[in-house]
Amino acid sequence: MNPADYEAAFKIISVAGNAKSLAMMAIREAREGDMDAARAHLAQADTYLHEAHGAQTSMLTQEARGNAVPVNIILVHAQDHLTGAMLIRDLADELVEIHAALRSPAV
């Protein structure tokens, strides 16, 4: 297998892991009442997810153009990391909003 194929997969793993960590930090910040920090972490997570998605899109484009992308366990693992990070990011947004609503005075 081409080392560049591994490089793309490891990039996805790395940046998706960063996004997941930031989303979890956002939840913790919201639980502690710091909504500004929570939202800042979510924005940072989005930046990493955008980067990971870009790497994934490059591989999809390559495949669509007829240049086969070798599928191996590392790439499957990378896709799993990205999917998990995206899910946690979406849930983190909901949890931050729930914490914010619980802390705001009743209308």
C-alpha cells in the first residue's frame, strides 16, 4: 500500500480525534456554566471536522474519478473516528443548549 494512503487515513484519525475532544470539553464547560467557552470549543471542533471532511472528500473525489482508493483497516478506523466525532459534535451542541436553557431565568 502507498504510504500516502496511510497518511490520509491517519490525518482523518488525528483531526477527528481533536474534534471529538473539543466537543467533550464543550459539554464539560457547559455543565460548569461557561457557555462562552463551550461555544468556543464547539467552533474549534467544527474547524477540525472541516479539515477531516476535506481529507475524506479528497479520497472520495479520487475514487469517483476512477482512481481506486485502497480500503484497509486503517481507513475503516479513520472513517469510524470521523463518524463518531461528527455524532459527538452534534450531541454536544444539543447538550450545550440544554445547559444554557437550564441556567437562563424562566420567561
